[in-house]
Amino acid sequence: MDTESNWRCHLCHSPRRRVLARLAGKDGRPYWAVRCAECGLLCADPMPEMSLLQFQQVYSENYYQTGWRDRGEGYLDPAKVASMEQEARDQRLEIERRTGLSTGAILDIGCGDGRYLKEFQQAGWKVAGVEISEYIARLAEKRLGIQIYSNPLESLDLEPEQFDLVRLKHCIEHLADPRTVLQKVAQILRPGGYAVIDTDNAGGLRSRAENSIRRLLGRTLSRSIVKCLTGKDLDTKYGRLSPPIHLYSFDLSTLTRLLDEVGLQVLYSLRPAQGHPVWFPQLGRYRCNPLEVLFRLVDDLGGRFDRGEVLVVFARKPMAQG
């Protein structure tokens, strides 16, 4: 249903929204999954009001050590570690190929334990990271031998035009105010520099299929079926939204519009399936319950037609005039 309220779309500022589902936040608070009736942006409402300390508590040691969905043990899982190291190498090579950059300065926002930055560092790049989780930031500092910023990017006093590359790897969906963060990204990028963003794709074939079935069956029946067959709780998520962790779900249109409005031009994009060997390697992809296998096969099909569950964009800051 379309509704009007005090809500305003983060992207186009329209007050009109479509309420899609009621969600029970993992912080114990109630949320709604809503879609802007004008531009189509999918997000949680309301945005969580948490202090930096509260956010750091959400992204605690437990989040990183047990948060994986592929039956591993987070950063303690040797198979996951090996996969991440290969992923870091493959992504660096692909980023260098697509941007034409072979060295320079990179800032990784949401850098985790620094595993991906380490790959760039070893290849001769000057590296810096932002990570609000105190626990994982300390691991990154140990890995890289540098200081990691533990405050949100928008609060940091950084020199403008100092980075050739800014990376947001599955980070933007966690941000309560992605516009302000991307404005800062545009400010600290050198002219001709790139922002590389990968996130969940709200327009993926799997997400569309899941949400269509959810609407068709209704909340009670779909919740019961999913709970029985998979053990997952639909009350806490809608597609990839799961407040207060995942607050936005972009598609190519909404993310391109947001980047354009902050002065960054999307030059290249792709929408692969989860399980893509470079952009979303997934251990034991089909070692899961039958319903999840079915939906992962739907995602594979979507990836073949550039409608997978992962969205990757390369956005460039224009060269200075004259």
C-alpha cells in the first residue's frame, strides 16, 4: 500500500512510500520495509538511532566470528580464510584492470580485518582503512602495520583529493546516511579517481521471486513455510534488508542516481550471482537445505542475464576542468 507520513525518501525526498512488510529488528525494535513510490529505493524505516558505542557493540567479535552463512566459523575457518585471500587477489586484479590503475592510494571503508587492503599493500599501494568495529579494527592494524580509523568516515578530518581509489565492499547497505558518506568519498577522491562499490542487488531475479512469493502467500503462510524448511525467521528480514544491520537495498538505478547526485559517474557495472568466483565466492554453495538450493539456482539464472543478487559499480570522479 502507498502511504504518506513524515518519512522522506533518502534519495528523491518524496513522502510517498509503499509499506512492504513489518520487521522485528535484531535490536528488539520494530521496523518496516518500505519502498519509495517515486524512485523505488528500498530501505528500513525508521533508521536506527544508535550511538557509535552501540554500533560497535552490534559489530562485535561475535558478529565476525559467527556471522557467516556458509557453514564456516568466520575468521576462524581456514577454508574461509583461504577463500578470502584468493578473493582479495582476484578483486585487486579486476579493479586494476577496470580502472587502469596499477598503484596509488586506496581507502577501504568497512575494511574488516584488513585482509583485502593487505593485498593492495603487498602490490605497492598506499593503504588506509575505516572500520567502526574496535575489535576487528585492531586486527586490521596488526595485519597492516598502520592506524585504522575507528570513527565514521563523515566525521573524519581528511585532506581532500588524496585517494585514487575508495572501496565500499558490502558496506553501503549498513549506512544510515549513505548520501553523506558518498559526498565525503567524492571529496577525498582525486579527479579521475574511482569509487568501487559492491552491495546486494534489490533488483536481482532471486529477490524479485522471493518477494513475489511472499506477497502471494501472505505473511503468516510464507513465514511458517520458511521457518519449517530452513529455520530462518522472515519476521527479521525482507529480501536483504535486516535492520539494524542492513538498512538499504539498492538496485542499479537507485545507486547510479545517488552516485550521480554526489558527483560520481558510473562507468561500469555488473550484477552477478552470489557464488561468482571474483565478486562473491561462496563456500559450499549448494550444501544447504533444498529450498535454499532452489533459490540459489534462481540466482544463478539471474546472474546469466546480469540480474544476480550482487551489484558492483565502478564510479569515477570527473577530471578537473581546464
